[in-house]
Amino acid sequence: MRDCGVRVAVAAAECGVEATRVVRRAGGCAALLGASPRALSAVGAPAELVAAVGRARRLDVAAYRARLAERGIAVTGVDDRGYPAELATLHDPPPAVFVRGRRELLEPSAGRVAIVGARRAADAGLRLARELARFCATRERVVVSGLALGIDAAAHAGSLDGGGATIAVLGCGVDVTYPRTNAGLFDRVVERGLLVSEYPPGTPPAPWRFPARNRLIAALASTVLVVEARARSGALITADMALDLGRDVLAVPGSPAFAGAAGTNGLLKAGAGLIEDAADLAGWLGVDPPEADSRDLDPRSAAFLEALASGASTADELCERLGWPAAEVAATTISLELAGRVARERGGRLAGVRRI
């Protein structure tokens, strides 16, 4: 039977079950579609999947593809030509891959970098994720992430802001905007990047779908960078899967007192590459490092940023560190904010922004 992967994906989505294990036990999508109800039950298929498989055998796949194409969505089954080579090597490859956006971004590439991390990330982590993704864009590296809140969203936005391309791997259909607060970013990715999902359009998000999608993030990237993660997090699942696939795993260090650094510090103890800035990342990727950050600064601005880097982050601390009057600190702050060299964090604290 043709289009076996697409049929199985549609059947699994119809009944809301995870089918990759059943597919593996059955011996592949073609074997699953050709199996009897009793044989399907014997390999662990629940009753609703058995019934859905029966209906999927009668699916007019050509008409189904045409309906998707009208919405700008394409689908490639595991048994089709053009199925992503990186995903085909997985222990449990998705039966089908649904995409929306620039499909050429799924062509085989060694230039993809996954940037992942906490949903409730600190301002410093969000800023660094955005800077590193923007640096990747300037070096023609495609950024891969999961379009979640926090580090994922910062990574996608940074890549797009740098004029680069990004791939968002979803735990729902490529026509489902989730979370809703990422609606604007979702549209930007559709326009200039690529949405990828193993779930057919219309599939709602579900908790079990997000850990499953992490294996696709790990497979599509040649390097996985974890910016911020607690001791137990989805980002660490992605890192573990990346290690199993032989990918480079990198991590950003943090203070032991910060819970959001427990996961990344653990990765570093286990041998992950240490990344503190774009220069470190450039070394791992084998690309030109960023230019020196102070190349166009006047002496007073350089001194101001140096004080920020040394730990001063409020106006009072800067006045004390620099020995300047409050008015001069305020004027320099405004000037550097307008130049994009200083950012305000929660609580009014200041932080320097590296230029890439």
C-alpha cells in the first residue's frame, strides 16, 4: 500500500494516541497497515487505534495532500522520497512529517544549531539566547528550537532578527498557534523559516507530545546548546537524545545558587562544551568569532559597560563604582539604551548587550 506513513500519522492523530512504538513493534508502517486487528492488538495497539487504522486504509491520500497544499502545508511520509534523512535514522522516526514555510530548510544540512532551555527563564538567559541565535544567523547557521515560551522563543526571534532562518518543531499541528502569546513569532517563522510537526494539522497540544517532539529537535541539529535548565526539564531530554545521536552538546554555566542553572551545570560536569558568549560558540562551530565588543565605544561608554560587566547593575551601584554623579550615569544609560548596548531588566536593573 502506498503512502503508509501518512496513513498511520492520520490514524494516530484521529484517536489521539502515540503510535511510534506500535509501528516499531509491528515492523513498520506498511506492516502495521497490513496487519489484522488481532495482530495489531498483539503489538500493543489500543482498540481506538485499530479502528482508526482500518479507516486510514481507505483514505484518499492524494485528495488529502491537495487539501493541505491549499493551506500551504506539505506532508512527507517515512516511506516517501524526500523524507528528512536525519529523522530516518531515529530509533522511532515519525510516520510522517508535516511542514509549513520554507521547505528547503529540511534539506540535509550540517549547519543547524538547536538552542533550547527553560520556559520561565531569567532575563539574562533570554538575552544570551537571543544574542547567540543572532550570531548563528550572521554565520549562516539555521537555529532549531521548539517555539515554547522563554529560551525557545528568544532563540527563534534572535535568528530572525539577525536575518537568518529558523526551524520550529511543534508538539501540535503546524496550523495551531501555541502558546497564543507567541502568535506574532509564529507568523514570522511561517514567513521566513519553517514549522515542522509529526502531527497532522488540527492536532491540539498535549503534555506527552512535547517530550516526543524533542527527539526531532535533537535529530535535526548537528549541535545542541542548552542555555538555561533546571535539574529536570525538557531541554535535558533534548540534550540526552542529542548525545545518543552523536551530536555535540553545549551548555551555559550558571551560579550554583540559581535553580535554573542546575541542569546546565550538570551537563557541563558530564562533559558538555562550555559556552559563555558568541566567541565560545564560534569555536565549537568552526566559524569566525564576533568582532570585539568595544570597537566603536568612546572611553566613558566603555567604562560604563565595563562597570556593568563587573557586577554593578543599578544606578546607585554604577555611581559608586564609577565615581560619577547621578546625572552623568543617567545620561550615559539613556545614550547606550538608544544605541542598543544596554537593556533594562525586571526591577530596573541594567545589563550590557553584546554586539555581534
